[in-house]
Amino acid sequence: MMTTAEVVKKKENYTSVHEAVKAGDVEQLASMIKSGASINEVDVVHKFTPLQCAAHSGSLECLQWLLWHGADTARVTVRGWTAAHLAAIRGQDACMQALLVSGADAAARDERGCTASHLAAAHGHSYTLQSLLRTGADVNVSDRNDWKPVHYAAFHGRLGCLQLLVRWGACVDDVDNNGNLPGISG
């Protein structure tokens, strides 16, 4: 078991803003930014900004601090993912809600044309998907292959997401670029 002194010492040894964010340490995050670290600095390993890192790891308090201090919600990773895409992939619903309230673009597309709704459906995160739908995300938005969130939910066997999408009016008889219906895709 670590003593309080060891915990405090550990907090002082973060080598990057991203480490402080992953640890959920808002005080160290604030201190590092105020000492000159960039709020939108991209880390060398994962290529995430601090906001993207917070969305990915579910560090809600850090995410909110970053949003309040001007972090860029539109910055993308090498795969074209915004912080909202990462929150959708990881099912970080509270982070998604904070991003959406702060004006993050739920319709932003990654390199495959996927929105956060496609990714939440593919990964089976129905609460996150519902948050997106409640804020006006298009239930029938298409990616580059004309796959809609319902195609992703069906293909990956995400029944909860599939049921949610149908309740929200998803078209289950739309075919993709290859003529596949959502239930028989792949």
C-alpha cells in the first residue's frame, strides 16, 4: 500500500499532460497547462491530444477542464477520429455527453466516413448511441460503403444497439454498396 507521501510524489512525476489525464489528475493537468504545456499537444505514442486521451480513458473531470479551457474538439487522430469518435468506441457516455453539450460535431467523419454513431453501434455501446441520437444524430447516416449504424450493429451482433436504432426509425431494408441488407451484411 502506498503512503500519502508516495501518492503525492507520484503525481509530481508525470512526464506529460497525457499521463496526468489518464490518471484523472486535474490539478496536475491544470498546473502543466499553466506552466506552458499545449492544451492540444499530440502525444508521440498514441498520437492523441489531451482531450482525445480523456475521451478514450473516461477521465471526465479532465475532459471537462480541457473543454472549459479551449481544447479543440475538432482535432483528429491519424485515423480521422475526434474525441467524440473515441468516446463512442470506448462507450464513455458521460464524456460523450460533455463533448456534445460543448458543441462537438456528432456528424464528424473518420477516414472511412464513419460518424460516432457508426462506431458506438459497432462496439455495442447503446447508452452512448442513445446520447448521440438524443442530440440529433442522423439514425440513417451512411459511411463510404453506404453502411448505416444499423448495418454495423447487425454485423457485429449488437442486439441492444440494433433495437435502439430500430426504435429511433432506422431503415432496416436499406442496402449497402454491395446490395447487402443490415441483417445479412458481410
